[in-house]
Amino acid sequence: MENSCIIEARVIPRAQEQKILLQGEIIKIRITEAPVEGKGNESVCRILAKSLKIPKYLISIRSGHKSKKKRILIEGLSEHEVKKRLSKLAD
């Protein structure tokens, strides 16, 4: 998996707005969908792809499909580049 990384994120379902927060080393992803029938996981991949400006097919959930804590594989970007792009969202 050259030029890819696995990030750990905490998902907050049923939020008022979709947003990604980077608090130190912790990535929090707020989604408006409920965690039902995979819709929450689909939303996590969609919001990450949009925020990182990469195609959605490069993002997949590796573990935590039924948990708020998820390990997410992002192909095509290093962990440093992912955190750099996410930190720009907070500016």
C-alpha cells in the first residue's frame, strides 16, 4: 500500500451538520445520518472524500463498521498529507 494510510476516527452520528474536526491527533467526523443499514459508513466515506478532494473509491472502512470508532484506509495520500488537508478545514 504505497502512499496510503490508515487513520482512526470517531464518528458522531445524527449531528446537526456534517463536519470533520481535527483535535490534536483525534479526528472526529460529524454526520447527519443515523447509523442504520450502512448509511452512516457511506456518509463517512463521502464527507472524507469531499474534504480531502479525492475520489470516494479511494476510501474504505477497515474496521469499526458497527462502531463509532473506525479505522479508515485512505489510498493515494500519506498520513501527513491527510492531516495537512484536514487541518486546513479548521482555518
